[in-house]
Amino acid sequence: MGNKIDLKTATSNLNIRGYLKLPVPPKEDLVSEIKRLKIEKNAVILAHYYQNKEIQELADYLGDSLYLAKVAAKEKAAIIVFAGVHFMAETAKIINPTKKVVLPDLKAGCSLADSCPPSDFKKFKEQYPDAIVVTYINCSADIKALSDVVCTSSNAVKVIESIPKDQQIIFAPDKNLGRYLIKETGRDMILWEGSCIVHEAFSFEKIVTLFKQHPNAKFIAHPESESQVLDVAHYVGSTSGLLNFIQEDSSKEYIVATEAGILYEMQKRAPLKTFIPAPVEDDTCACSECAFMKLNTLEKLYLCLEHELPEILLDEDLMRKARLPIERMLELG
């Protein structure tokens, strides 16, 4: 299931999803209409690399969670359209609360965020009253409000290393990223047992088989993947890190273990190289895709701009509490 959204998070004179049934222009006119509405509404589109390629092409800003958080914090447009998942749109609202933030599909949740219910995490945190709480940005506003500092996969090592070595640390919600950080930093952290179903779908055995079929390929992976997958990777990094690596590295072929949407941007940046999605356990699909990310479509993007729905609305006190750990992250760079 995606993030469990309280009705107060969306505002509308229509049924909460009724706007999605409203008419849209013909397919051939959708792109031009979206561009027209962006100008008319003084709106900006922020999109994650895991979005469909059509949405990536329309984005004013395309990037990973850290980059998009930095953009959202400084954005001057009246409306921020976040083509991503719910926690990303929440983050944009938290760090730029005077802006209207909308999400094309309110059901675009996150399995990792869902794996950390706030009430359970609060009890978990209370067991370690002296610990600093570091949370991965892939979590709900409620979890951020219970945190001391937030991190992304791009700056997680830097965040952990900024904390005194004698300070106990709780890391949540991603256990796989947490284990990777323990290995990279040498810190003994207390981990919440959460995970991303997309990055846990990769098959170690099939990856090994694929290696044999492509002996000259390098295997690169996102740190949300399981430890055994990361152990055989030539490079481990965030989405932006993976993109930088394939541009700077001399190899011509790569097996890529992260959400398959990144392959579109990789091919654009390195058109003469070959990118192969890492295989998953499920024999019915060839690559790992986030169903929540893919809920956003051009049609929903148009309706989101036209009707300015669904809007992300959060309690002022919650935003204040959640903003501080995000600002601490941004201060670290």
C-alpha cells in the first residue's frame, strides 16, 4: 500500500479522486497544454529520475531527492508540482510552506515510508533516549518530526560522519542503507527494520548469471539494495552518484540495480553506452519499477495543473518540527 493519506491532505470541492475523471485534451495536445498551464499558473514541475520519460522531459528540474529538496527550498513559483511520490511533495511543502504544493496522484506513496509507522517508531525511539535520530528522507512528515537530522542517499555518509563518534545513533527507516552506512563509516548504529520493495526485488543469483553473459559490464547499485547485492557491485551510489559514475567511468556497458526509470537519463547522458536493468526475482518482469512512481502520468499532470489538485496540506506545528532536521541536512550540503 502507498502512504495512508488523511483526508485533510487534499482539498477539493470534488470527490477526493473525482478530479481524475475530468476531461483532458487529446494525447497529441497534452504536452503543449501542460506547458501553457505552467506559464498561466506560474507553476514549476519538479520530477524525480524514476518518473516516466514523458514527465522527465517536461520537468523544469529533474534530479534526486537531495537536489529536488534544495530546489524546493528556494523556488519562487506560486505552485510546485511534484512529479514523484508523497513524501517528496510533503518535503517540498515543509521547507517552502508558503507555496502551494500539488502531487499528480495522491496515491503515489512509498513502500519504504510505509514500513515505518510513526506510533511504532516513537516507541522504538523511546527505548534509546540518548540517541541521535537520523532518518532517510524517504519517510513521512511525522517521522521527520521525530528526527534530529534527515539525510538522502547522496549525503548520508557526510551526515553520519558529522555526528560525534561517541554519540549513539538511530538510523531509520531503511535497514539496507543503514547497513551500508555502518560499513562505510564504521559507526555502530541502531537500525529500524524498514526497506524498499523495489530495491529488495533484485535477484542475486540472476545478477551473477547476467555477469557471465556480459563479462565486460560493470555492476552499479543503489544503497537501498540488499547487502549481498551491494557486496558484488563495482560502484554503489545515489541516483545522482550513479549518473555521475557512468559518465566519468571508461566502461561501455553497465548492469544497473535501481528503479528502471533512471535508465532513460543514463542513456541521454551517455548515448554510446549500454545500460542493462538488473534482473528481479519475479519472472513476469525484466526490471524493477516502482508502481507508485509510475502512477503519475501526463493526463494526471495536466489535471493537477488545471485544477491545482491534490494539494498537500500539513499541520503548521508538524511542519515546524519536521523542517528543523531537513534544514540541518541542507546546512551540511
